[in-house]
Amino acid sequence: MSDLIPPYHHPDFSTPELTSAPVVSTEASPADGVVPRNFHGTSNYPEYVHLGGGRWVLAPESRMDSVLVLDGDQLEVVEARRVRKGQRVVVGRTENGEEGIYVHTTGFEPEGQEATDKFAFRTRGTRETPFSRSYDELYQVLRHDRDHGHIVWVLGPAVAFDKDSRAAMQGLIENGYCHALLAGNALATHDLEGGYFRTGLGQNIYSQELQPLGHYNHLDILNEVRRAGSISAAIEQLQIRDGIIYACEKQQVPYVLAGSIRDDGPLPEVIADVYRSQDTMRAHARKATVVMALATQLHSIAFGNMVPSYRVEADGSVRPVFFYIVDMTEFSADKLANRGSAQAQAILTNVQDFMVNLWNNLKDS
Amino acid sequence: MSDLIPPYHHPDFSTPELTSAPVVSTEASPADGVVPRNFHGTSNYPEYVHLGGGRWVLAPESRMDSVLVLDGDQLEVVEARRVRKGQRVVVGRTENGEEGIYVHTTGFEPEGQEATDKFAFRTRGTRETPFSRSYDELYQVLRHDRDHGHIVWVLGPAVAFDKDSRAAMQGLIENGYCHALLAGNALATHDLEGGYFRTGLGQNIYSQELQPLGHYNHLDILNEVRRAGSISAAIEQLQIRDGIIYACEKQQVPYVLAGSIRDDGPLPEVIADVYRSQDTMRAHARKATVVMALATQLHSIAFGNMVPSYRVEADGSVRPVFFYIVDMTEFSADKLANRGSAQAQAILTNVQDFMVNLWNNLKDS
Amino acid sequence: MSDLIPPYHHPDFSTPELTSAPVVSTEASPADGVVPRNFHGTSNYPEYVHLGGGRWVLAPESRMDSVLVLDGDQLEVVEARRVRKGQRVVVGRTENGEEGIYVHTTGFEPEGQEATDKFAFRTRGTRETPFSRSYDELYQVLRHDRDHGHIVWVLGPAVAFDKDSRAAMQGLIENGYCHALLAGNALATHDLEGGYFRTGLGQNIYSQELQPLGHYNHLDILNEVRRAGSISAAIEQLQIRDGIIYACEKQQVPYVLAGSIRDDGPLPEVIADVYRSQDTMRAHARKATVVMALATQLHSIAFGNMVPSYRVEADGSVRPVFFYIVDMTEFSADKLANRGSAQAQAILTNVQDFMVNLWNNLKDS
Amino acid sequence: MSDLIPPYHHPDFSTPELTSAPVVSTEASPADGVVPRNFHGTSNYPEYVHLGGGRWVLAPESRMDSVLVLDGDQLEVVEARRVRKGQRVVVGRTENGEEGIYVHTTGFEPEGQEATDKFAFRTRGTRETPFSRSYDELYQVLRHDRDHGHIVWVLGPAVAFDKDSRAAMQGLIENGYCHALLAGNALATHDLEGGYFRTGLGQNIYSQELQPLGHYNHLDILNEVRRAGSISAAIEQLQIRDGIIYACEKQQVPYVLAGSIRDDGPLPEVIADVYRSQDTMRAHARKATVVMALATQLHSIAFGNMVPSYRVEADGSVRPVFFYIVDMTEFSADKLANRGSAQAQAILTNVQDFMVNLWNNLKDS
């Protein structure tokens, strides 16, 4: 594993430019949820502020498009909507120390750089990019971080539509490969429908057959869970014995179901307020060492916005956060990059196969 | 226009099967937000219930995956989550009168049916399907319903990213072609950024150039609107003079901004609770005669779930609701169909061109 | 396996319509490569012609968009470009016996038909369709037809770009799962580059790294094979020891490399004349019992046009030909259907994962 | 227009590195169609070789993945398959003069370079990229090069499937905006079917209706043209009066129909040998100043391989060749870039709309 986790280099703060950098400035927020005009917006890279006397402090974690609130020596990354009137917000939009702020984009990169050809094929990642090593690295990362990290899964509903991929996800949860699961009402509802009726939206998850009156399965499972009052009570009463949500409940893996305007039902645990959903998701973003974002553009980009590219461990060491996105289209991967999550690694395929491959490899280890 | 709106045929309730149909049954809901086990789930087709003595009543409007609540002779289509304990809910899952319920899927179809070849090319709609007539019909529909209908636009953010398509949408609003606009925080924010900075997420909406520090434009516009307290106050203070939201404000066209977990900011008008968003959107679904759903899978499917395939006019006549979905992929159109909105007509293209084409044709009429 | 191969029902020629059907008519072709104006065009379904006295003859194989040439009692399906002046061509465009021609589309369907709901989710196949059973059936089909059928692979270049999928294809060939391979210059060139340089178009097939001057690998392998004079000589001289083409050569599995206007080189074995390529491919189409078409729209549709939906075995029994298409987009699968190959079964995924899954399952059997 | 055509800067050959560069080396080709092992492979950039005494010669045109043949002072870019035994081929794989070869990638770039932000949204082009200026520039380019350049269109069949886009292409040809048209058998066949039957593969090009027995239209038009012996004779005899091919014939615009393994028919003018097709297409590549590649991956990449990024005018001045690719997916645009045509500018949309937009703008100028 040590090969997989590249060492982190802090910036060299002894250069003339940085030794002469001013102390960072702050301004008071003028109102709740409003920040000073010249606020510094955070990226997902490690960012440092100069507190004076050559003392640069690294933000303990980060989030895209938020602000730095300074309270004494305490530096916190806060969404603008959560800033309270009067809090001191770091101001300045330079990134190389000119205003006491340093954004460090190359901390995990090895020294040295190869010359580049003037002409090359295949400079862009697509579905034709070879993914063998991506898988091999992923297997190692997951095996390591099962015990030494925090693996967060962000799942679109398609994972629950197929018998084998649903079983693979269940296996991963039961074997410790999932420390938190983020999804929407649909994933959980389809999964519970699969557990009770063997269908997803009325289509058999194995045979593809559309069941007669099958669309009622979707509505009935919602009604039954609402009648039971909670997912855990419903699993008990309906004697559901397999699936993704079942495994989370049994293994006590926390899951967050963020509501959306597409929801039927919803299930009782679904969070109706999207900003409360964000806050709940971000609690996991702060802990994540690996993110597996599968077949959901909405949740992937939402969580991508929240996840720093690094994590400061308890012993003060800094490691990267791995972010994998699995999707069928270049567009989704590009969109994640275009919203700032440039470090996300795309594997372009159907999540059904992805899950089966993953589980085939990890189940015996 | 009369050619475009096909006449509606009520079912023939004088057939032996239907004259002998029983009166519809109801059961009381056992708890708030929970419905009886054998509830009848609604489709987006016209549905009738038999109240006795051969009196069949058409639901005044509909919504996919909801239930029928009967209060005396009053028939209402209600989401299960909104049903209150004790309300009488129609039960039964047959569709041809066996339990006093009739689902009418062919009301707008002409009589007679052609023989089908055993072999044919091009039975599935794709990007290669010719759309010339779709456009011509659409122009006619929009011209007619500008004055005699209720045109609802459901917009993804891409519409605001391009100067010409943004101007086209502004033109359509200013010329009466939009009676309500449904979108998310992103569309409105990008549009206001376009109005103030000429960029969308920092990229010039005309030249494609990425502005230095351009990603701040996105954050700054959010901060400024939050500081102003409302979109309308911000438009005033920032002297924004064009764009989609500007046009809505000026023309007093209602718009609904439904929150999502991807939101930055958000703008003050964004609705945080997704079920309140649904309720607000559905108020427009009840009035819609044309739906234009552009470049947003989330909002298109959400609204598709809410929109009936028909509308009962004030004079009791029944007309179809036209539902156009414009997207780049067969997958999005198929997904809408797979979620029950089979009547949606897909035009597979980039919304930028779609908007420009539309406006070129409608602007002089 | 017997479960997998549905029994075939000949049409019932004893119905009044068919007993009174006229003898089929023919006309002489007016010139080489030109057919009579009222020619009958073939589909990929079983087609019968009435030779008189109630004797209906099934075409021994078929091909889309060709004609039926009758020579005495001998019925042959011939591309119009290959018809010679004076040959007798079946005329008539009806399909139910009216002119002595019967197109049989339901020979493999079970009797009886279920009632259809008026409303259903998920009527269209997409990437979200569950493929578990498709895989399970495919495993069985391939195991059976390895010994009792003729499995034809149609490969796009992406199969050779990834180390694991390339090795999986090699394994399948070496274990008897491939009776013929159809591809273009690119697949073979990339595969040989992989064998000699471990790259595909200069990108390492495992690590994804772009090699310095890597685009020369592509050109060099072409030059070396051309210098050697043949692929087999080059494999010998360059000591290539793995890969798809290597396995074909070693196992004496025939392969057809059809030229295209995109070709560099080309390799010496590539066929320059596209109609000679068609003829060579069709020789395999006549024998195929399973077609695996992966990640190539051009070759998939080309071969789809040539493959009948049925095969008449030596003992006169009729079985279906299974046609699997593996691609990333609904568009490709739809396009194949839109060009007449409606029986093709789509598995929407990345071929890399598809190959790895397949081989994981088949390698130990 | 002068704004649109950036000035070209030759390299500065007076730098110490280049003044000390050796004379370029050549080796004799060992056999027909085989080149020396250390051959220099060309890109689509301007490339210079040092002939001695500080005299650097620019290749008069170029082609990706070919070689430089030197005959006295004459430098020619030749595909390896066309090199004859004994011809002198430039050898060396360095690009900065080390072996007397200089590849010039920045000749059209303005001096100076902006600093880059560490963090930015939207660095990758997608369907959400604004295309307004791309269109505006394209209009100007086409207006200018109608009279002063050579505009080559590379068309996929979808252009002929829709009435309006087919008419737009006809209009462009008739108004001088097309100096050569490259396509396959399908485009021409569908277009002629449209002219004779008003269908494309049996589907009405306006109403989308599938005609009864419509698939015969495709076969019948092929048979009729083959009967007539040539496209021009068929247009005469069948009294075809509109369409793309009709316009080419009437305006005497040359067109190349390259055969492929998917072809039915084919039409008499289709070239069966793919390398002869390449040679014929390349004759147009040498003259092209603008390439419009629409909705065809095969032909776009094939032609992209042949087109230099620059053209030397009669007066010795050097100008860029504009290459536009119009397609629905990021994958196609990325693939073109991954095959070396990095300068191609993508417009991601449906070609139907693209054509209509283009023609609406150009028709009155």
C-alpha cells in the first residue's frame, strides 16, 4: 500500500517570495450567510494561511467554494450560507502568498517532469483508455483502507437494478469495504423492492421480465415502509433478508438518503431539506479517504464539491483522498472535472460489471 | 391549430363489460401519509371511476403514482404522502372496469390501425430521426398556446451557458411564450452571472474564454444576491439588464427554483425542502398544456411524473398535454419513457441550437 | 442447453390462405448486378417459397436486403450485386403467401401471449436494464456452442487496448470459444503493438502511461509486419508470444481483416476491396450460431446485415442464431435494430469489463 | 476575415540550437511499401528539414503518420504504402533540429501567454460549452473561403435523413459553399431515396412516418441507379430534382464515395478499394482550407488523418486549415483528438440543427 499513497511535500516556505509574504487578512461578515466582498474561496487543494512570523497553517480539511473562517489560530472551512454575522473571513484572491494565502496543488506529485512529445495519440481519457491498472490499484486501495481508512460510497439507483451487482454491493458492505453510503430515495426504495419482490420498478432483477402490475411493487414497498415507520422496522416486518440497505442496517453502516424532487414516497429516513442533506453528507466528506461514486451525476458532483483532495491524519501526516467515478459517459467524468474535481479518476463502464469485477476480486481476500 | 389538437373520445361505457361494472370501492387511510394496501395507483392517463348507476367520473387532472381520494362525488388525485388518516382512498388494481376503475389510454388516438410490415428499418427514435416536422408542429403549438394555453419550461443550466440560447429564452419569455419556468439554483445563478459578468462559471458565454479568477464570478454573484436579500433586489442593485431571470421578473412570469444537494449559495428564492418544491411545481403541472423540458434529467423526470397526459378545459372538453424533451442522448429520452412518461416526444440535439432555431422561427410571428 | 435453444415451429401451411397460395414467380435479371423491378428483398427471418403442389421450401440461409435466386428447386440468397444476367429472381413483395412467399417471424416464439398492462415502467432496454441473466445465458450458450456450434467474434479495436481484456480474448481463443474472428486493420495492429511494445497507439496497455515517442510504436509495428511480408512471419521474427492475433495464428482460427479508409499501413492480410471483404465475412455468417459483436459499430452493423436469424442444421432442424452486441451506448444498439437486426441482444457496458467477466466465468469450465 | 486567419511565424532558425543543426539524413527504402527502420513519421504540423547551409525547407503539405521522401531538393509527404524501393526517406525521430528535422507546433499562436489559475471550472469542452462564437466565426470563415479557399465537406448519412437539413446542404452547395464532398454509399443512397421517394430507409424525411414496405425504397433506388449505370443518368431518368447529390451534379462539385463493408448496392460510383479511396480523398485534403466533418466517425477520422493543419498558398504564405467536427458525443470529438487531430474544433449538437442554423445564416449573404 505504501507505494499507492504518495508522500506529501509541504510547500517550501523558505523561498524569498514566501518569507516576505504578509500576514493573512480577514474581514467581518456583514450578515448571516453573507461574506465580505473580497472573500477567499477555497478549492479542494491543501491551502495555507500565513499567521505571522513565518507560521503557515494548513486548513485541517477543505471544501470547494467555501470560505476560511479564522478564530484566533483556528482555521475552519465553512460554506458561506453557514457563516454568521461578525465571523472573521479570510480575504484575498491570490494563491502564491501575495496576501498570505498559499494554494498547494502539487503536494503529492513526484519531483521531476518528463519532456513532452509535440505529437501524441490518446492524450484524453475515454472509454478506450485501459483500466486494468486502475482496477488493480483500486483493489489494493480498498483492501488497505478497509482497515486504515474511511471508504464512502455514493450510489445511483442502477446498482440495485441488477441481481449480481446488488449482491456484490451487499458483499462489500458485509466485508467491511463500506464505511458510509450516500444515496437518494430511489436507490433505497429499489433495493428494498428487490429484497421483497425480486424486482426493480417492476422488472425482475434477474430475468428482466416485466411483472404484471409490477409498477405497484415500487409503490407498495414505499407504502409498507411508511406504514412500518422506519426502514429498520420494515426490514423486520417484511422479513427482508438481503440487499444493500439490509446490509447497512445489519452492519450498522451509516447511510444518508438525500431527498430530491423526483422522489416518490419518500421513505421515512429521507432528508427533505437539501442543505441539511449537504451538512450530513459533509460529515462523511471530512472523514473520507476513498470515495466510490457510481452511476449518479447528481450525487457524485454534489459530494465531489464537498470532498477535499487530501486528509490530515491524526498524527499530522497528509495523504490524498482517492476519488473514483464510475459512469457510462465521458460527459459525466468531464462534468465532474469541469466543476473542479480534477483529481477524480474515471472508470467508464456499466456499474453492474464494475461491481461484479470488484467483488470477484475482493471477496476472497 | 385545430389539426394539431386531436379530438378526445370518452370510453364507450355502454358496452356490456362496463354497464355491468361495480361501483368503485374505497377504504379509509390508516394513518397520515399511509394508504390502504390495495390502493389504486394513478397513471398519467385519463382515469374514470364508477360512482353508480352508470355514472363514470373522470379525474379532473392526474399525476403518476398517486392515489384517488373520493370525497362524496369529488375525485381528487393526491400523493400518498399528502393523504390524511381517514380519507377515503379508491382501491382496486384492475383497469377495465372490473372494480369500477377505467384507465383510458387511447382517447386521443384516431380510429383504425394500419397493418404492420414484418420487417422495417428505423422503428426506434434516435438522433437520426428526422425532426423537421417536430419543429414545425412545435412552432404551431407554441403560437397557439401562447394565447390559449399554459406553456411551462423546465430548464437545465446549459440554456444559460451560451449567449445566443440565453438571449433566445429571454426573447421567448418577453413575447409571451412562457407561462412558468421551473429550474434549479444553478440555472438562475449562471444566468445572473451571465447578466452581471458575461460569464457562466467563469467562462465567457460568447468567446468561451476562461476568465482569470473566473470561478469567483459564480461565488460573487451568489454572495451579492444573498446580500441584496432577493433576486429582484439584486437585479435592481446590480443593474442587470438581460437574461432569463431578468425577463421573468420583468414580465412577472412565475418561476420555481427547486433546491438540490449540488447547490452553492443558494439564492434566497431557492426552496430547500424538496417536497415543498414538488407541491409548488405541481401547481403548474395542473395548468400545463405544453411542457418544454430542456437539458435536465432531474427536473424533466420529476416534472414528467407530475404532468397528466390530458387537461380538462373550463368547458369540460379534454385536450392532450404536449410534452417535449430536448436532450443529447437517447438514454435520457428512454429514461423518461421508462418512468412512465411514454407520451413525451424527444428531440435529440443540443439545447443551444434548439433555442436558437426556435427563436429564429417564432420571433417574427 | 436444450432449454436455451427454443424449438422451431414451421408455419402451418395447411391453413386455407396458404393452401390456396399461388406458385412463386420469378423473372430474369436484365443485366449483371441488376435485378427485376419487382424483386423480393430478403430479411434475416426464415423465408419460404411455394414451388407448387403445397411444397414450400425454406431458404437454406439468409441475408438482409438480398434476393432469392431460383435454379430448378434450388433456392439461393444472393446479394443483388452478385446476380448475373438471366438468373431467375423471385418477385413479389407480400409476405403471407399471396404471391407464394412466406416470411416467418415467429418460428422460435412460444405459443400463448400474456396480457399487457396499460401502464408499465422500463419497457425500453437501457444501461440500467439488469444483465445478470444475459450473462448467465451467454455462458451456457458459449459452453455449448464451443463444441456444437460456430462462434464468430466481431471485434473493435478497444478490446486490444487493455491488458486484461486482451488476455481474456486470447484465453477464449485458446480454449475453443472462437471459431472465426472478424475485425479491421486497427484491431490487429493494436494487438500486435501490444504484443511487441506493450502499448496500444503508444499508451501502455496496463499503466495508461503515454510512452515517449509512443506513436511510433504504431507505425513501427506496421512497418515491421510489412517488411516481414505476413503476420505469421512477423510473429515469428518479432517473437510475439501473446495476444489475440497470436492466438488465432497458433490455434489456426481463421480471421478476416476488412480494410477501411482509416487504415494506416495496412497489414499485408488486410483486404482492400470492401465487397471482397463482405464475401469473405459472409462465408462465416453462413456458419454462425453465435455472434459476439463488440465495440464496433461499423463491423457490427455490416455483419448484422449478413447474418440470418436462424440456421438449418445438417439434420434439417432449425435453430436460432444468437447475436450479442456489446457497446457503451443505447444509440449503437438502437442503430443495429433500426437496420433490421431486431433480434440482436444488447449488453451495454465497456468491452473491457465484459471480456474480463466472461473469461473469469469460462476459464475454469 | 483577416482577423480570423492568424499570421504564421516561421521558426527562428537563427538560434544557436538550430544554426548548429546537422543536415537531415535519408535512407533508401528497402522494398516497395516498406520504409527504413528509423524513418521520421510526419504529424499534421508544419515540418522543416535542414538541407544544409542553414537552408530549411517546409514540407509543402503534410499528412499524419506518413514519411518524408527527399528527391534532390524536393520534399514530399508520402504514405509508407506508396513508397517505392530505393526512394530516399528522411530518418530521425527528434523534433527540435537535433537531426535536421524541426516540427513547428506554435506557428499560428500569438506571442505571450497568460498566467493560469490553479483552480478553474470548465477546462474541458463539452456539450455545455457555449458555441455562439464558434458559429459566428464559422459563418465568416465560410463566407471568405467560398471565394478564397477550398471547403471540403465530410458527411455522415444523418444529414440526408431530415428534410430541412438535406435542403440546407443543397442550398450550401448551390451557393458555392462546398468545393468537394466526401461520403460513403449510404449518404448518397439515402439522399437519392429522399429525392425520389421522400423517404430515408423507408421513413418519411418530413413526417417521420414509416412507409408500408418502405425498406424497399432503399433497395429500389439502388437497383434503379445500377440499372441506369451511373448516378447522373439515374438523376436524369428518375427526374430527381433536389437533394445533396443532385446539387453536386448540377454544380459540378466533385464528390468521392468511399466504399465500406456496410454497403448495400453499391451505387456505381462507389470506390471499392479503400486505399484508392484514400488516395482520392487525399487529393482534396491537399487543397482544403476548411473541413466540415459531420456525423461520421469513420470518415471524419479518416480524413482527419490526411489533412495538414496548414496550407502553403501560391504566394508562399502559410495559413491554417480549419477543421470543424460536428457530432453528438464528446467521445467522437475526443477520439479525433486522440488520433492526432488536436486542432479540430468540436461543435457538439445534432447535425440537423447545425445545418439549419448554418443555412439560415448564410443563405442571405
